[in-house]
Amino acid sequence: EHGPPSEEVAYVFNGDIVDRGRYAVEIWLLVIAFKLSHPQSVFVLRGNHENDQMISRPWKMGGGFSEECLGKYNHSLLAAFQRMFKLLPLFAVIEKEIFVVHGGLFRNPSVNLEMLRELPKVHWQRNYPNPLNKEEMEQGKAWTEQEEILFDALWADPHHGIGSKRSERGRVAVMFGEDVTERFLDDAKLSLCLRSHRVPQNGGGFELIHNGRLMTLFSASKYGGVLQNRGAVAVLRPAQEGPAFLGCETSEVFEPPPLRHLRMSMHEYCVSALHGLSESKSSSQARCVQQVRRFVEHAQQEHEVAVEQHALGLICSERRELWSRLRRLRSRSEPRVSKEILCQVLSEVCGELDWPRILARCAPELGEEVAYGEFLAAPNVRWFHQGVAQMVTLARASA
């Protein structure tokens, strides 16, 4: 609708191009072709999914890109994408007015725009940090300031209160309040923070909060193939006569962002299947919000089942290493470990999952002392239920 990239039309993609369907490889190749043909008119920022940890997840756990690459092509192409993802910038500043970032702002109040611009490449051209395990935290280890910046830029979400607080996304993610947005923008002499990362809570393609200075812009309509949310793009032009914010077709009530040098128009894509011809926009909006809430509840249930299956697969693929580590902790005459130690070893070898919860659901009969040999021998993987990436992982572990 807005034309291909050219000397007159520039595009900024705000991350998470992968893991959004079965054709992410083709979409990325198109974006790369546009970038090569018009390098000064195409800019791609990094999302939390442009990281090894996310793309290696199976489809049902919000990933799938590794599986897609291995199914269509080979490890060489996947490795090339992984190298490229680490080179993608974390943020952009448009016309000295709009700060663009995929996730959000930062838990550390001392972080400012100048600090971000001077951040050494070694600290951001990498995967985001994994959560620290219990042993590391007991030893007093903590993320560095640079690791917090990298993680928050990709994972942070806003909330309607003040200050930073823990996010529902997990124990290491944070949410930032209106005062964080105001302080960061005022210090940088910017007007607006534009971020993406999650479906707007109003069911539309965008929403404005924090006194009109924080916009969540989400271009993927019908997110996940289940939601009925709309998608949107923001179109920016140099300021001329007329309002700073041009209208768009939406029932959302909001204060326009206080732009000084740019004019912004929102192009929101209504989903035709969202309502019948006789249904009003307001009732359509309310119904969409209800669908979002129902989807989140249903997705959480499906996610727990998927996590359990993935966790059991990890135990199978890492069985040898798990047995070796647990054996070193106990003598041959004492083939038992506490459930706490078992969960700690599982986290170290298989990754930071909620192992106490997983064990409570998958093995509710386990006591506080676990015969680890019997425990590790119990899980089995049915290979035909595994995707390509998981089969490769298991095959390597079994070799």
C-alpha cells in the first residue's frame, strides 16, 4: 500500500520478523533483498525472537525458526541467520524525536541515550543473557549493567504505574512505568518512545499510554492465527502546516503524541472477519478484547503442556550428562538426591525452566528424596512427535 523502499520511502522494521508463521525465511529474504537494493531506506531492529534461545524453541513454545530453516534448507543457512541477528541494532532515533526499540525502557534509571550510543559492540552483538541459576545467585553473581540493557531493550513491557517492577513474562523480565518513560525521553530531548513486543491491550494495532509519550505498535494482525486483533503501521512525514497527528480509522480514544518536527498518521488494518456489517466498532472492539483475554488463558494452558513435553525431551537428550553430574554429587551407595538438588542440576544442564512446577505436574508421586537413576530412566520420546530441530538435537545427544 505504501510502495516498496525507494529514495522517497524508507522502512523501519521493529524486530520479531521470525517465529511469526511458517514463512519467516522467505520474509527475511525479501527484507534482505530490499536492504541490498536500497541500503539507506531499509532499517531492521532486533527483537527478542532474533536470538538463539527463542528460535530454537518448538512452534508451540513460541519459536520455530530453527525448525523452519532446517526443514527447508540446512544448518549453513541457519548459522548465517544467527550471525546476522547479532548484528541487528537494538534501537533507532528518528529525526531526533522518536526513540524506537522493540521491547522497552530500562530498569536502571541511569541508562540514557548517550550511554546506549556508546555501548561497545561486544556487549550487544550477542544473545541476550540467560537467567542466573540458584547457585550463581547464592554466590552473589548478577547480570552486568550491559546485560540488563540488552535484555530490557528486547523484553521490557510498560505498566500504568510508577517505577520498574517484575513482569509476568518471568522472574528476570521487568515492566517500566510512566516516570521511566518521561525521564528517559526528557533527558534525551525526545518526544515519543515507539515500541512493539506485545499485542496492544485494546485489541487494535496500536495504543498510546504514559501521557501520550509511549506507543505500542503491532503490525501482525490476527496474531498467532487465533486472535482477531488489528495490525497497524505508523507513517511519518516532515512537519508542515496541519496537525502533528493525523486521524485514522479507530474507535480508540487517546491524546496524540506531542511531536514537534514530524507528522504521524496511523494506518490500522481492520480484520474483515472481526464483525458483521451490522456490528458497531465499539462492540467489535469489546469482542476483540474478550478474544484476547480468552486466547491468553487458553494459550497459557497449551503452553504448560508444551513446556512439559519439551522438558521431558530435554531430559531424554541430556540423560547421560544428568546422570553423570548427579552421580558425582552422591556415592554409589546413596543413589538418591533431594528434589531441590535435582531441580538445580536440571536447570544447569537442560536450561532455566520452572522445574519444581514441571515435576509436580509430570511426576506428582516424587517425594523429597529422588532415586535419580529410576527418574532418568522413566521418560521416553516418541520421535514422530518431534520437529526437525528437536530430532537433530536428540540425535546428536544420542550419538
